[in-house]
Amino acid sequence: MLGMSIVSPIIPLYAKSFGVTLAVASLAITANAFGRFVSDIPAGAAADRWGRRPVMIVGSVLIMVMALLNATATGFPEFLLYRFLQGVGSGMWMTARQTLLADILKPEERGRVMGYFQAFMLLGQSAGPTLGGWAAVAWGLTAPFYAFAVTGFACVVLTYFMIHEPAGAAKRVRHEEMFNPRDMWRLLRNQTYAMACLATFIVFFQRSGIRTNMIPIYAADELGMDPGAIGTILSYATLTNLLMTVPMGYAIDLVGRKPVIVWNILVMAVANVSFVFARDYWGMTVAALVLGVASAGAGQAPLALATDATLHERRGLAMGVYRLIGDVGMMIGPVALSLIADTTDLHAPFWVMTGMLVVNAVLVAVFAKEIIKTRFNKGGAALSQP
């Protein structure tokens, strides 16, 4: 996660250095998300057949190699290809890792343990944008990609030597049973699982379209900030997320998954409005702090709800479909919001995203059902769903 976040402040700027428009430059983010999109379900099925750890290792190697090639790209189409293949590796690593978490966590501890897990991820994410911004200022826009390759190598080593999956976690399913479209439709007919997937779709749309794409562009073009300032603003959001993620994990187990999802989405809408009214570095900082609070449960709460709702499903496939829907949001968010910016102004994408978040919060509040009993919620309403 350190490596992924090191390049986050410079991806749109590096893409624009090839002389393309804002909408075309945003394809650098979309290509990565598309790579994850096409690999999510195959990675989940492969994790069911061959195990979680081998899929994580192959994905890590692919991320490392593509990071090096990103830095040496000689044209925008070549850069897009490497970003796509890096996304394939990222999808393999993330889906298999998420499936492994579902294997080892008990329902009553899922929220708070995922909170601790998220905290370790955010330690890397909080430092990454600042390091990447400084590296870009000091050595040019390609420097963060070389740093990404180093962290990718470290990930390969750690995964190979330190990660061991529980015996029997992979069911060694037959090749012809690895994926059946009817299995995916059955999953999506589960109303609570579908709402968890919708929540992660919106969160990923926000993350790639606003946080990764529009905030750096807005800060650079509207407010005249350099990559170093942009990197620190993104780090403020991530650091606040880090400080809140463990308490939010406890809230998921005590209050329930559904209230935390609704709360985070609505606060995220407030953060977007705050960016619209920011006029300088400190205004952007305040908005980033609000975004960090909103993001604290945005990852683990929908994931916990999706895991609860698929107790009797193949975990690799359920997590692959869940990640697939999230990565659709990751893939189309930058292009959709950049097109809005190109045809209107840089404020409009923030308003559009705010409306999407509010609608999503209402849908989750109405249609999702709490499954696991918590201290302040009886749960169990959807245990009979497929």
C-alpha cells in the first residue's frame, strides 16, 4: 500500500506530461482499475482452486515488474498497457488477500480486527503521497514509480516467507467448476450482499474519481499547488483515516455494519462539498481531514457486511464478485468525472459525486439488513438468504 500511494499524487500529472487532455489522462487510472476488473473473478476462482498465497505471490511479482516499466514508458499507449497489467497484479493480490481475511476472522471480531488490519495498510498509505510528492519534486515524475518497484519487491519477499493460509482453506474445486455465471447471479440476488457491493462501488468511484484524480487536478489547476503540497494534503486525509480506523472497526462490531456504512457515506458527501469551497492550502487541508474521517469505515464496513451475507458461499468467488463491482466504480469514476470537468468546470464533479453518495446512503439504509448480532443491534434478519 505504501508503493501504491507513493504514485497517487503524480499519476494524473505524469499522464498529462504525454500531451493528452484531462479526460484522456484519466485513462491512466481507469486502465489500472480495468486490469483489476478483469482479474477479480478469475483471481477469486483461482484462490478457491490453488490457494490464496500462490495468487498473492504472482500478483505481487506482476505489480513490481510493471512499476519499473511505468517509469520507462516512451508513449501514452505504452504507459496505459503497463498500468493495465499492474492492475491485473493488484486484482490478484487484493482478492486473494481479502479471501484469506474472510477465512481467518470470526464474525463477532470481523470489524475490529479488520480495523487493526486497515491501520497497518494506512501506515503505508499515509506516508506514500508525501514521499511520492517529494520524490517527484526532487528527481522528476518517474521517481515515484522506481520507489513503487522497491516496495513491490519487499511485498513479494514478505508474502513468500511470512504468509501461510489455513489448511483446507482452498477447496481445490475442479477446473470446470471454477466459475459459473449462475453463481454470480445467485450472489447478487442476496439483497444485503448486493447493497454491500453497491456501497463499495460508490466508495471506489469516489476514491478514484475524486481523491486520486480530481483533487490533484483541482489543487494544481484551480489553486496552483505543486506536487509536494498535493501529496501532503492527500496524506492528511490518509493520516486521519488511520487515526479513526480502529475506533470505527469497534463501531462495526458494536453498532453494526449498516449504520457505519451510512454514516461514512454521508460524511464523505460533506467532504466533497468542503473541497468545492476550499480556496487555499488550508481550506483543502480541512476538507481532506473530513474526507479522512469519512473513509475510516468505508473499506471494512461494506466488506464485513458482504462477508456476513455469504457465509455458505465459496469465499474466493464471493470476494471476487465483490471486488469486481468495486473496481467497476474505480474504473469509470475518473473518466466520468473528468468528462464532467472538461464540459463544465472543476467544481461540478464534486457536486455530482455528492449526489451519488447521498442516494447510495438512502438505498443502504432502506434495503440492507444487519445479519450478525451486535451489542446494540439484534441482527439475524438476513441469515436465511442464499
